[in-house]
Amino acid sequence: MLLLHVSDTHLGSSRPLTYSASREQDFYEVFDDVIEIAIRERVDAVLHCGDFFDDPEPSPRTYYHAIRSLRKLSEAGIPLLVVAGQHDRSRRAEVSPLKVLEEAGMVRVMALSKPETRVVRLRSGELGIAAVPYAPPDVVREWVKELRRPEAERRILMAHLLLKELGLPASHTSLPELDAASYSYVALGDYHRRYVTEVGGVPVVYPGSTEALDVTERSDERYAAIVDLSKREVSVSWATLSRFRRIVLIENVSSYTDLVRGVEKLGLPGRGKPPILYVRLGELKDPHGYDLKRMRDWLDGLVRRSAILTYRLTLPEVIEEEGPQEELEREEPPPTLEYVVYEVVRDPEVAELLIRIVRSGDDVEAVRRIVLETVANERLVGKIERLVGQK
Ligand SMILES: [Mn+2]
């Protein structure tokens, strides 16, 4: 018995960008990749551990792409078994988008709003499944105490939750609490990077999201797990996805030269799609921002040559500026406060100062501290004077 395990496909998302049709398309394409792997590997079923959709009320476009891929899977006779993540639970209506797909015969929902235990018949035999959907940690902790083990020789746990073992600031539960060792395989979702461990010989796997949703989730490869339950010893191998888009980061860029060198090292465009480039600036050597303008012009050139899809320049501390959107006719994203302020003053340091003051709101003491700090900073005072002189 072979299973393909994925999670966090977030169909409909265009993160980390806002309103990018090309980026949204990436999520559909990589999901199609998953479906093709499932068919090629002739798996018995695809396990999806939640966050199938990005929005609990997907657009018709998102349904269209999801169903187009899922149809191929159902024509190949391969069921997709899914548990709900937090993104698959509807806020207003009681109908989850996963229920829509189930009604259309495209998926089988293993658990939506409470844990469920069942035995499903697959092509090469029976598979017992205990399934835990997303819920807040206190709820999950209660659930797992009562979770019923499936009565089948091969049994798996499917869940959308964060394990304590990940070492993150927040978690739902731990492997001992889940009694993970009593299953043949533990299929997890919610964590967007690949993470593998084992307990008493039982593989415990987060395959990671199929796309990086932000720069911290970036990696050079993305995966689906192929789980072989035919033998006594369960084995896991990895299918690498080929149609995802990389996010790349260059840090501590202090000058135009730093930027060009950094990008050269990346060897763009390289294999795969043109990546999304993040440039994190350090202390700029040129205080007048001339270098910054040169950097942006040069980065715009990379976008025009399709060496990158787009870029983000992150100014020290506060300001995150988005590169050009590749489809200008699309609705412009609402500009951020950071962006507007930076556009007006054209100086990262002054922009940061203004934003700190605005963000302090009614906190008079905080404003007083900022003003005192500013007065003590001669360079910054000089900049402000020049700025006021210009306007
Ligand atoms: Mn997710």
C-alpha cells in the first residue's frame, strides 16, 4: 500500500505578494504537480493534512483550478483524503469549501470540526485512520485524550496541528500525548517546512507547504512524502516538486555593489521559475539614498528581463517595500503606511522615525523618548533640516 502525503497547498493564495495572478498560479501548478506524482507513482490514496485552500470562501477561479486537478486524480481512481486546517473552516457559512469538493465527489473529508476515527477501503486493502482537524490548542489537548485508535492492521494518524517537538513558541500537543507510537505512520500538516522524526520506529512527518508563503519558509526544494505501508517496516521516500517558485534572500546589502555581487552569487535565473527576491538592506553607505535608487532601477531591470518575478527591498528595521507587480492592470494593493511615508521623505532613517512616532499613538512618554533620541542624533537632525528646507 502506497500513500502520497502532502499538506498546506493553500490554493488561492498569492503570498507573499498581494494580488499577483502569476503567484496565485504557482500554487495551482504545484498542486497539479502533486496530482501527477500521485498518478505516476500509482498510490492508493493522497493524504492531505489541511489548509487545502487559503481562504475558507475560495473564489470561482480557485475552485476551477482545484477541480481541474482533482478530476485527473479521481479519473485515475485515487481518492484524496483530507482533514481541515484553519484555512478550510468557514467563518460565516456552515459549509466548508472541503464539503463542496466532497459533494462533487472530488475528496473525502476525514475530519472537519471534530476528530474522527474510521477504516477506509483502498485499492490494496484497509486503512484505519484517526483524523484530527485544526482547533485551538486547549481543544486539541482534550480531543487527543479521547481519540479512538482505528481497528485495522495498518493505521495512521492524520492531523493539522503543531507539535511541541518542533520547538516553536506555540504548540498544540506532543507525540507522547498523541500516542504516536501506536500507529503505523503519523501524517501531519500546519508546519510549512519539512520536518521528520520518529517515535518507536513510527515515522512522523510534516512534508511542508507546497509553496513558501513567506521568506522564512523558503527552501530550494519542496516535497511530497511517499509512504510505503506494504511491509512491516514502514518506509518514507520523497518526491520533489518541480513547479514551485523559489524565494531567495540576500541580506545585509549596504551598497549597489553588494547587491550586484549578491545576485551574481545566486546564479539567476537558474533552474525553475524566476524567483521572488528579497533584499534586506544593512546600514547604507550612501546616506543620500542615491545608491538605493540605483538598486531599484537595477532590480526593475531584472524583473523586465524575467530573471526574477519581483523583489522586495526591506529597509533597516521598519520599511518593507514591494517591487513592481507584474500585472499593472490588476488592482493596485493598498499602499502601506511605510510605503507612503518612504515615498514622501525618500530616506529610510527619517521614514522610520516618522513611523515610530505615528505608531506610538497616544503614548506621550514614548513620543518624548523618540524626540529626545532624535535631538541627540546630529546626523538625523541634519537630514530633517535638509528635508524641511527642500519642501
Ligand atoms: Mn498552512
